[in-house]
Amino acid sequence: MRYADVIIDISLEKLDKTYQYAIPEHLSETAVVGAKVEVPFGGGNRKLEGFIMDTSDTPVFDPARTKEILCVVQGAVSLERRSIALAYWMKEHFGGTMNEALKTVLPVKQEVRNLKKRTIVRIAAPEAFEAYYALAVKRKYEARLRLLDALKEKTELDYTEAEQKLKLTTSTVDAVCRDGIVCVREETVYRNPAKGLQATEKPRLNEEQKTAVETVWSDYAAGKRGTYLLFGVTGSGKTEVYLELIERVIREGKQAIMLIPEISLTFQTVRRFYERFGERVSVLHSRLSAGERYDQYVRARNGEIDVMIGPRSALFTPFERLGLILMDEEQEGAYKSEGTPKYHARETAQYLAELTGASLILGSATPSLEAYTRAKNGEYRLLTLTRRAKEAVMPKVEIVDLRQELAEGNRSMFSRKLKELMGERLARGEQVMLFLNRRGYAGTVSCRSCGEGLKCPHCDISLTFHKGGKLLCHYCGYETTQPKTCPSCGSKYIGLFGTGTQKVEEAVLREFPGTSVLRMDADTTKNKGGHERIAEAFSKGEAQVLIGTQMIVKGHDFPRVTLVGIIAADLSLYAGDYRAAERTFCLLAQAAGRAGRDKLPGEVVIQTYQPEHYSIVTAATEDYEGFYTQEMAYRRLLRYPPTTHVLAVLIQGEEESTAKKAAVELAGILQAARKPEEGFGTISGPVPAGLAKANDMYRFLIYIKSAKYERLMEFHRLAAQQKLLTESSMKCNIQFDFNPFNGY
Ligand code: ADP
Ligand code: ZN
Ligand code: ZN
């Protein structure tokens, strides 16, 4: 008798372990590792589904009382062994249940019938056809005659088209088919947008690009696998390096996964891959239908494609011969999942690369502090591109002090400098981009005179405005009321930040009547393809000014833009978490990189209330090293990643007192488990979460910090068990987030 260890397909901690079932004889072929099966569960033998994690010959309990698997679920997509290993690793490293991890690594759940292309084909010999035609005339078979008439002109008709145009029903076609006049041919067609794109000549790589490619390739050819950080300024030709490496890997018979943050997954980018690799490329994105997604999965599994491009979930493409994983813009927050498990694609990709014997290339113009630190430590190999690939020179950048503008009586959204430059460009018929660093502006308070944001005295993090005038720290729970005047300079111009893209548009039209303006923001890109349509229109010159949030700075290449204006660079500095400065630097550097992409020289104006802030000063000169040094000093001082690791534990309950009790108990247990040795980590909290109540749940937080990730995993294991033990914790929902990206 064979036995199977099954994970039940319900994401409950209580069921987060395998259950052993016997495999009946008739299922011995199909009930294998990875298969989805139906089993009787619990005292009532409720029928539940689950996945087989492992099989063996040894029963754990009395074989006579071990239940049997009922059946293998028809049409379910099964897991591969590698996915199971990956899921286990993700659960351990990022929390959540095994079932949640399995669902994450399984990119499609259910078979979706393939699209079939059906063609009506005339098969009868001419005499038979004529005879049949005459008969149809005599019997007044109007519908059949419409079909036969069409078949006189063309011997093959597209089924769907014929059905619509000739107003045929299936039964008419069936009848003619039965009479042996036509047959219906069916072919499986895969939905692929690559059709019709021509290969373009590839550029000759410059010396820096060649060095990058050869460094990776000489390792690869020697059988060495590793992680590389390709650090190249915007427009330095990173994508060409990716393309070249992918091409070489494919030549070796291997496959590649190219990760791109969803926001920059534009047709412009994807087209370059299509042009190079044609039908062997597939793209995953959020707008695909279930059927399209399934097609991609099948084609990948069958080895019909060599390259999968997509956001973080593309990591789970079932390639058998994975040779290379590439991750563009590795610093992007989009690579961290917000669902459970809250995995980061970078770490997950690194583990997947180890599992499969692939190499990993991380690319960025502004690497995350994590990646750059590892590159400095020698954990990653650093490859650099220091110059723009095309002749284009780096843009001229100017910082404008908005406090000065205010002092001199300019209360408009545009500084005098920006207005002057905009006027020039518009008169010359060149294009302008206005970037509103909106993310995180909502709810942060700052002084318009001195530029200081109001910060928590314990955490050096911006306080967030809550209803009723309360200001809260999202990290430690510190609370205060909004002051009437600025604590730094005494000015009364203190208030909530808030400028929308619409207001910017109004201001442009007020200053420059008759200007054609396009807006790209959450509102205008709601519809399918909205984002692309706007980019396309702007790139065709249908508008002179493009206004947008961070969407406009990602992935687009507009050759006629010669001026980029950043309306208020500080907005993202007050986002209320420790990554705010990093995000600001990155957004500003990227926005600046949009100007002067081609022959025309570019200029950038950064408007700010804090012209001396290091993230702004360094971004203006694309001085990554300078930014890195100062930001790391800050992180080290306050013990934030990457100088340490953080595990956030979020405890949520319907009753405030119960949630608080559970949180206090849990913190106590974690404290007790701390060993007094050096580096064992610190535990702080519980404190009410920044968002203290959400969806009618009260939220409390515990933060665990340790330089060693393994310590956090130990604490996580302990806390996950504890969750099931006390009465109050059983009433709560407890979530874990390793090295969180967003505040709670
Ligand atoms: P990145 O990915 O670093 O932003 P890209 O690969 O998109 O840079 O390159 C920027 C522009 O320069 C693109 O239009 C690309 O076609 C062009 N380019 C890249 N490498 C070369 C090269 N070696 N010779 C000429 N043009 C190049
Ligand atoms: Zn002030
Ligand atoms: Zn605080």
C-alpha cells in the first residue's frame, strides 16, 4: 500500500500540516506528488480538496484506520516538485500557511479550454457539390444555400465569421457536414500578441555593455551561477544587456524569466523582446483572461516558449530548463507581495535560481539599499554602466526653493524658473512633462515656510493626520495633536499636503491658455489600456504637456521631451515609513532621466521646500553613492533594513480588548524566548497600528528586529504556534511581514 501526505486546500493555521491518506490501487498512477485530490476530512468525513506533498510506503497511524483518497480532481492543474520546494521555502521565510504558499506558486488553478479555431472546408467533388446545390434550391433550404453560395467563391470559411455574416446556425452547418459536402477543421490556437512584429537590427553593444555581458557569460560558460547587480544610469542600455544575455542562454537550450514591475510593463518595453525573440516570448500581465493565462502556462510547460516576461508572479512559470532570471528595476516596491505570503521577488528569485541552477541579474538605475549593500559585500557581483547609450547627454538639473518663492510672493504652483522654461519649450514646440510626486502626500503635515515635516520624536518618521486633528506615528504609536504653528520656525503656514494632477492641469491652462494637456493618473488610466493610450498619444505629439504621478516616469521613452518639472519633490518624503527617502531619491532620479532621451538636450526643474535634503540634492546630480552613504548612516542609526531585519507582527481582532490582550500575550512569549546573547534581536510593542482600525478590526503591532534573518524565522515559528494556544489569540487574525515595505 502507498500513502500520501496531503495539504488540505483551506488556509487555516489549524490545518497547516499534512494529513496521511492511503492511495487506493486504481489511483496509483494518478495520485502522485503534486496532484490535486479529494479526501474525506475530519469526523464527519467532509469532502475536501488538497495537494499531495509526498508519498511513501510507511503508514503513520494504524493502516486499518487510515482513510483513502477519494479521487484525483479532474481538470485541476498539478504542482511540480520544484514548486512544492519553493512554496515551503516561501512559507518559512515570509510566513503564512503552506496552502497559501502553494496557491502562490501555482500560477493557474484550473484548466481552461483552449480557443479552437474552426474552419468550414468544402470537401465534396464538383459534381456532388452541384447536385447538392440543385437539391437545396429545389427544397428551398435558404440557410444552406447561403453557405453553399459562399463556398462557391472560397473553399474554406472561418466558422465564426461565416456564422455571423451568413446568419447560420450550428445545426445548418452540421447538416451540410453530415451530407458529406463540408467538414469542420479544428485547430488549437494560442493567444499571442507577438504576431506581425518584425525583428529589428540589434545595436552594437558599447564597451561597458560588452563588459557586463562577458562578465556574466564567462561565469555562465564555466558553470558558475550567481547573482549580479547591473547598476546603470537611466538610458544606459540595461535592456540591451538583458536581451543579449537572454539570447545566449536560449542558444544554450535554456529558458529565461524577465521580471518587470507591472507599472512599467508597457508595450514599448515588451515590443523589444518580441522583436528579438518573436513567438518564443510570452507576456503575463494583470489584464489577461483566465484562458490566456492558462495558454501561457501550457506553452511554458511544454517548452514552446523561451522567455516569459511579467511582474513578480512570472517567477512561477513552469520552465523545465530555466537558465536565467532577470529583474528590472529591482528596487521597486511592486516586487513585494501584499498578499500572504508577503514574499519579496528578489529573495524568492535568488532561491529559485539556486534550486534550478540559474543565474540572477538584478538591474537598476537606483538600486535598493539591500541590493547595493550585498554588492558591496561581494554577495552579488557588481556590473556598472555609467553612460547613456545613445549620444544623449545627462540633463541639466536645477533645484528651486519653494520657500523662497513663497517669501517673494509667488503663491502659484510653478516657480518663476519652471514657468519661464515651460514658456520657452512650448513656444518652440517641444514637449514638457510635469511630475507630481503624489504617493504618500495624503495625510502628512508640513510647514510651507521652512519645509519641515512633522515627525515622530521616537522614530524620525512623518506623523500621519487622522480625523479630529490627531497626528499619529505609524511605527511606534506616538500620538499628538496638530500644532497651530510650526514647531521649527513658528510660521502659521502649516498644513496638510495635497495637490492633485487635476489642479496642476488647471494651473497649466491658466498660465498657458490653449496648451494641449494629457493627464496620466489613477483616474485617466482606469480603463483597459488607458495607460498605453495616453503614452502613445503623447509620444505621437498629440499634446504638449503630460502631467502625471509616478506612472509617467516608468518605462517610457519620449524623445521630444526636453523639460521635466517636478512640482513638489518633498511629497514622498512624508510617506510615513523609513523607505520614504529612498523612494524619493529613486523617483526623482527616474523623473530626471526622462528628459533629453534623444538628440535634444534636456533640462529638469525640481521644486522643493527642502532644497538641502540629501535625497533631493543627490538625486539632482544622480549621485547614487552620496545618497547611499547618507541613507545607510540613517538606517544604521535607527536600525532599519538593510542594516538589520525586521519582522512585523500584525494582530487584528474584532474587539479592541481581545486584540490587545492577544498582542500583549504574544509579545510576552516572544520576550521570554529571547536569549540574552548578543544579536538575538529586540522586540518592541505591542502598539496600536498606524491604521488603528480597519474593516472593523482593531490592529496592534509587534516589531522584532535582528541582524540575523534566521532569528526572525524562529520567532515567526514560535508566534505561529502560539496563535493556536490562547483563547484571545484564537479569536484574532495574526499576520507576519518580513522586512515590510509599507507601514501598517
Ligand atoms: P535602460 O534599460 O538602461 O534604460 P535601454 O536599453 O532602454 O536603457 O536603452 C536606452 C536607449 O538606448 C534605447 O533606445 C536603446 O535602443 C538604445 N541603446 C541601447 N544600447 C545601445 C547601443 N549599444 N547602441 C545604440 N543604441 C543603444
Ligand atoms: Zn516651519
Ligand atoms: Zn514613532
